[in-house]
Amino acid sequence: MTTEATAPNASSSNVSTLWILMTRERWIEVGRIVLTGIIALLYWRELVSIQILWIAVAIGLYPLVKKGALDLIHEHKIGTEVFVTIATLVAVLGGETVAGAVLMVIILIAEFIADLNTDRARASIKSLIGSVPQVAMVRTTSGDRVVAIATLKVGDVVLTRAGEQIPVDGTVTGGQASVNEATITGESIPKEKIAGARVFAGTLVEAGAIDIGAEKIGGDTTFSRIIALVENAEAVQAPVQKLADRVAAWLIPIVFVFLIVVYLLTRDVRMIVTLMIFTSPAELGLATPLVMIAAIARAARSGILIKGGLYLELLAKVDVMVFDKTGTLTANKPEVVRIESRSPKFSEMELLRLAAAADRRSAHPLAKVIVENALRKQIEVPEPEHYEQLQGRGAKARIEGHLVLVGNAALLVENNVAVSAEVEGGGQTPIHIAVDGQFAGVIYIADALRPRARETLTHLRESGVKRIIMLTGDNIATANAVATNLGVDEVRAGLMPEDKVAAIAELQKQGHRVAMIGDGVNDAPALARADVGIAMGAGGTHAALEAADIALMTDDLGKIAVARAIARRAYRTIQENLFVGVGVVHVLGITAALLGLIGPIQAAVIHLGPDVLVFVNSVKLLRVRIEGAA
């Protein structure tokens, strides 16, 4: 049912996109191609004179000559346009007028299709990520009114109902709704939003209605920043893309020398025209950009912002990944991990009940963790009859007639309580409990590991990452406990920010390509020093968006493995484009031309192959199955 319902919509969307891309200039181009083709056909049937064919060839060549000249002047680049122009002129002047005209028409069709599909791939970025509405319902004292987005001001209250997209970043001031935040986080499961919750522009209200106090509007919203970063990412070229451009520049003089030598040996104009088609280095320039556009768009749809092809390629080549601990591998949310009774009088649940009662009035973060854990387990926590906070030690309280001590070992020692056996935290924080002067037990608290953390590290190893290292400012015992649970290869604890930078620099000196994963703000120096800096949880902060080369819009650690998978798939696709789509086809074409097996017209038809192959192979990144990717 779902497939049947969505397929027509997808088809309709594709047709709509094509019509939008068919600008006035493109319709003129279609007319020019058709006119030239018809006149070439009429000349071949001896219905028009050769002078009319020359005029048609001149009309067809005009845009190629213009673009080729502009590229040559402004970018010092010789592209397909120059090659096709020269090949056509050589054919016409060499007496192969029909072949030259047909060659030009076929190449014009190939260039038209390539340009249209490249723009279509670029347009897919916004369609994949989404868009924001152009109007909003603003609540005022005189009633609700619809206004243009451009007229909104910070502080306006905007009403958004079921089925509508949120137009601003802000805070819910009233109402309740289920909001799909896939455009920001890549997660399609709706989140419940009530008063006080943060919402983002571009996200969809699936059910309910909410009033939103506008805090960021227009280009300042997180959604607009995402769109800008993704669109600008195309300008940051990958090394392989720069290499392709350099190789194309080197090939041009070599190709011309090769063609001159062949002509001097054969005096065959037809062969020279054929060879010019296959020796054009233009496909080298097409092999990489389309892949980068598709990969960056696919990552953005999954809640991963990659700021350019450079970082995409580097992420694919990374062999060492360095993680911050707190807030990255762990959730920075302490939890009760185990309860250990040291007295037969008290069960684990009874220990938790008494400890929660003693800590009920405490503002200490660890005390709150104990109380919250008891409430989650639906334990009724009594009110203490007497309570005393002991700075740096813990708490003393009288509960149901019992004197209860909850805190560190020093608190028990000060109150002459003998600890029957040594308490080993093993990287966890032990909270000692004594009842009526007797040691009763221990509650252990630790920072919870992020969901899927171990699974993510396993996926990264399977993808070719050789070493996984954890850098932390925490103590070595806690760091080792986390590392053991996750299977981290190496731990460096007790580090200051500058120590993390030094550790990454040391790895780079050893010849490793290093990715650093942190929170994007506290780890900014280390993120900047690494080959690739990855910031987690960037959805709510512009600072985190700017701090890293790659930004994960949620705290889902699994997105790192997804980003790596997309990067590796993109790099592999580029290699396929260069070595198969361009190299193999062109080598076979040149061989066939030198053997006299094909002429200019056949060569022009075959020349479509690499263009189509490169395009299809590149844009499949938008749809191909990648585990975890949207």
C-alpha cells in the first residue's frame, strides 16, 4: 500500500523538478539542437545547400565557442566545448561536413543532458532535506493573521497546526503536538512537544497544535544554516577532485601532440575527429562533483552535515578515531548501575529506599540520581524526620526512627562505622550507606554509556579503522572502566585541552589520518587539529555547527558509522567513475579509432556512454541502501 501510494508522488515530483529546471535558456538550447539536427538531415537528403548547413553548424557552435572561450579566459581551463569546436571545424574543413554536424548535435545533446542532470542533483539537496513555509500564522491581541515569513520578528508568537511545517526556531508557549524533526536530526520518530520545549524551523507538526515564541527567524534558523552549509560544501573540493582537474590540465597538451603525430602519420582527418572525441578530458571533471553533491545531500538527510568533499574523502581514509569520553562515549547522565548489600538485614531495594529518603532534600547531583532511580522503580520514598547536609561528605538523616548515613567512606569513618570489606569502585562512584551505626551497603553510580556505543565502535573497526582511542580529563580508573566496557584500544586520562591537541599531533606524526569526535565546543582545539573534526549534538547550537568539519545533528553515536559508510561509498564511486566510466571506455574508444573500426558519428554516440554511466553511478548514492542512513 505504501509503495503504491508514494510512487506516483515521487514520479510527479521528478517531473515537476524537470519542468522547473527547464528555463528559457534551456528551451532555446533545445531549439538550437533540433534546428541543427534537422538541417543536417535535410543536407544529407540533398534538400538544402551546404551553405545553409554551415550556417546551422555556426548556430550550433555558438554556445560552445562562447562557454569554451569564457572558461579559457577566466578559469584557464580547456573543456569539452573547445574540443568539440575544434573537432567540428576540423571535420567541416576536412570535407566531413555531415559527420561534423552530426557529431556536434550528439555532443550538444550529451552536454545538455549532463548539465540538466547536474542541476537536478543539486536541486535534490533541498528536496531531500525539506523546505520551510513561506507564510506563518501570527497570534496578536487583535486576532490571528497570516503574514509572510520575511515580515516575522523575534518575539512573535506563531501558531502551527497538524500537517504544517514550523517556520521559526523557538520555544513552545502553549499547546501540545507531535513533531517530526527528521529535517534537522534525521530521526523520523515524532517527539512530543509541550510548553517550554524547543522546536526548529523546517520540522513538521504531525498531530496537535502549538504556539511558538520566535527566537530565530529567516537565515538565522538552524535549518537555514544547514541548507547554507550543504550548498557551500560543493565549493570545498576533495583532493581526488583537485587531482582530476590537474590530470585534465596535463592531458590537454599531451592530447594535442598525440593528435598531431597521428595526423602526420595517417593524413586521415576522419580518424583525427574520432580521436578528438575520445581524448577529451572533460569526463574527468564530471566524475567527482556529482558524487560529492549526492553524498553530502544523502548525509544531510540522515542528520549529518559534511562541510565539503575534502572532509568526505578524509573521513573515508581515516585509520584512527579519537573519542572524548564525557558527553561523547558516555551520555553525561550519571545513573545507578548496581546496589550491593553488606548486611542481611537490608535488601537492595530497602537500601535504595533509605538512601533516597536521606538524600531527598539534598541538591547534590549524585543525591538526585539516587532519588530519581528510586522513583523510577516506584519505590515510596519517606520524608526524613531529621536531615543534615554534611559538606564534602554526604548526608545524615533520621528515617522511621533509624539513623541513616549516606555519602563517602570518610563520612562513615567520622561516625565510627566500621566498613567490613574494602569497597572497590572500578571506575564507578561508590555511595556508602550505614544504618544505626552499622555498615549496610553501597550504591554504585556511573556515567551511562551512550546507546549503541559498543556496536558503533565495532562497525568502525569493520570499516577499516585500525585504532580507537579515548582521550579524557577524567581519572584513569573511570576512564578504564568505560574503555573496558566498550573495547577501546587505548586510553589517555587526566588530560587538559592542550594535551588532547598534543596527542592528536603525535598520532599524525606517526603517519595516521585522525578523526576526533567531541562535543564541538569544549573539544574545539582538538577538533581543529584533527584531519577531520566531528561534533556531536549540533542540532541546537550554531557554535557546534561552525566548530567541526562534520556535525551530527543528534547525540546518536551510530551516526558516525553512517557518515563513515557514506564517505567510503562515495570514494569508491569516484574511483569507479574515473577508472571504469572514463578510463576503460576511452581506452577502448581510442583503440577502435586507431584500428579504423569506428568513425566520428559512432564515436559521438559511444561518447554518451561515459557521461550517462558517470551520472547514473553518481546519483545512485541518493538512493542506494546504506545501513543506518535515511
